[in-house]
Amino acid sequence: MIDSIVEGGFAPAAAAVSAGRIPGAALGIVTADGTRAVRLAGLAQREPEEEPLTREHWFDLASVSKVIATTSIILRLADEGRLDLDRPLTDAIPDLRQYDVANAPERRLTFRDCLVHRTFLPAVEPIYTYGDDPARLRAFVLQREWRHGPSVYSDINFILLGIAIERLTGAGLEAQPLGKGLSWGPPPGPAVATEHCQWRGRVMKGEVHDENCWAMGGRTGHAGLFGTVDGVLDFARGLLDGSAASPAMLDAIRTPVEGHRTAGWEIRFPGWSGGQACSPGAIGHTGFTGTGLWIDFERDLAWTLLTNRVHPTRHHDSGIFTLRPETGDAVIQAFDAA
């Protein structure tokens, strides 16, 4: 049954690879009992020379790092009583905007505010243009008077959460436990190429694609995690069967707090990346490099679509924003028909 599901679900990605819209793609499906199947097509690298994609290749997960790593670590620390999600970040980062302790609005932001993107912080900032010393850039993030705006999905929220983890644990993100097939870069195996970066002057392969993450040392709360398709599926299975999260943690990632946002994740909404055929309470997250993970708890089913859609450049129409929901709908259709 699982083979027919992955075959049906992979059809949109196979067509995208065949049409040349993306170099390569991997679709993995797993159920709560651990049954899984994976399908691959295309290239791990197109330029400067071609390299076929294999199941052993490591993908730059980009913002999927936010849920697999940062959200999970923050919720685990909360579960252990080491932080309160509704307390200010200053519990962990007392020097946040330390030159304006009475008035700086950043000092009133809570862990939960950042997890659900319920802040005034901008979506992104070219932090890497201010230098490439990781400690100095962290200080810049903490002391910057950020411009205000409406609540949006913000990398800055998760950069702050990553710094909070470092402060609370006394160690870098690379010291936090991860499952097999997941690693902060560079990965311990063959890597999928991402973009030919104009700033760094080379194709990114085994180096984090995100410029801010790279300048800040390659490991931040918003990016920097690499994973194989099986590593991502192992993580998803741990949520499906409850072995990798407490009931409180599972409740946090499944319960909407701000619109369609839960703690770190999104649930299904009109136009959602996971498609509309899945259960209303399904959760998911995407990554800029062309990655994504979706979990349908009602069906005991999860799927990950991993692509290198930014290789060799982000500046073309890869069709990723239609490919993701088409894949999700195809997966669910095949699952329900099986």
C-alpha cells in the first residue's frame, strides 16, 4: 500500500523534474507504525557538473530547521521547566536591548510570541551585510532597535529563540541532540547543491544557503539544519507515535494560537502549502531552498518533499508554490484510495 501512495504522490514532482523546473526531488512518506517509502528523481547538482540524487544525499532544510530543531528544543526546555513560554525572552536574554530597559518593546516579547510570529519584527533583514563575525552579529541582533510593522512570519523571531537556547543551555545549537539523519552543517555525507551565491561567489553545497545563518556561524534558530529524507521521516514518525514529544509538546504544535499558526508550525488554511485534501488539523512547514514537512495526525501519516529548487538560482519560476499543495493533495488522494 505504501508504495502505491508514494508513487501517486510523487507524480507532480516527477513532472516538475522532467520539465526542468527543478533539478531534483525526493518524496518520503511514513506512517505512525514506521512503514515508509521514498521516491527520487533528477539531480543533486546541475552545475558545475551533474550529480544524480540519491537517498543518502543531505538537503539544506532551510526554515524547516525552525520546527525540527528550534521549536522542538524550546518546547522541550519548557517541558523541563527551564522556561515559561509566556514569560519574556529577557528571562533567557537579560541583555536584550539593554540600553533601554524601561521602554524597549523587544524586552516585552515572549517565547510564545516568537514561536507563533506574533511580534512587530520584520520578516527578514540582511544581517550578513553588517559583517561576518558571529558574536558581533548576535550582539547586533540583540541591541538593534527593530523597525515596527504588522505581525508577519519573521526569521528574526527564530534567531532570537536560537540565542535564547544558547543562553539557557550554555552551549551552541550544534550541542543539542538530534536524530540520525539530521545535522547542523556541514553535513556528514553527500550534499545537495543549492544556489550559486553572488555574494560568496560559488555554488553552495554542504554550506548553509541562508546568508544570515552563514554569517552568524552556520547554526541559528531560523536555518542551518541539514537532513536526509530518512532523517526527516524519522523525526516525523516520532511526532506521529508520540515517542519524540510529550503530550504537552504535541498539544502546543497542534493548537492554533495566532490565526493558522501553532507553536512553530502552521495548520491547514486556504492556500496552504500542504494542500486542502488533508485533515483540518494537519500541520506543516516549508523551507526556502525547496523543502517541506507535513503531518496529518488523523491519518497517522506524514510526508516530506525535499527539492533543490534554488539551484543554480532562486531567480526563476520553479513552480514550487503550486508543486507543494499538488503533492500534498496527491499523497492524500492516494492514501485514501489505498
